[in-house]
Amino acid sequence: MNESIAARIAAARFICGLKGIAPDRIDTDNSGRLFVDYELMDQSTRNRVGVLTVIILDCVGGDTDQDISNQIGEHQAHSADTRWLAKHLRNGEIIGVVEDFLTLRGASA
């Protein structure tokens, strides 16, 4: 599993967890598309997963441009999802997401 797919899975687990979806219901294909119960995730969830993936990779990954996560919230198409994530990542919740990513990345190394 490459680093970007590990980040997408960690992001999806967090976001879907907020909706009450168990992590074992989430799957990905070789291109990184995410599924819940073998169905493609809805557009809103995919957007939020994309934003959180960029944040994870900017913080601890190696394959994104520096500080892209600082700019993504300014993009009109992602501003609402960025605000939604900021609300749900307060009080240190990002630490659990990063730990999940590091575990997934380490397991695939």
C-alpha cells in the first residue's frame, strides 16, 4: 500500500467513524477509490476524505507540496469541507488520525 492510499484510508476511517460506519466496512481499490460496503462513497464524504488526506500527507507524509494544506481551505470548492473538518478535528482528534496513518504506512513497509 502506498503512502497516499494509507492516508486516504486513515482519513476515511475517521470521517466515516463520525457517521457511525465501522472501519471494516471501508475498502479501497488499487487506484485509491474508497468504498463503503462495496459501494463508492458519496461525493461529500469523498471531498472531506480528500481534504483530510492532503492534511495528513502535508503533516507527516512525503509526497505533497509543502504547505498545500494551508491553501486548500482557501479554494472555494473545499472551503466548506475544510471548515467541517476543522470543527471535528479540534481537541487533538487529528492525533488519532495520524497514528492510524502511521500504522497503515508501517504495516505496508
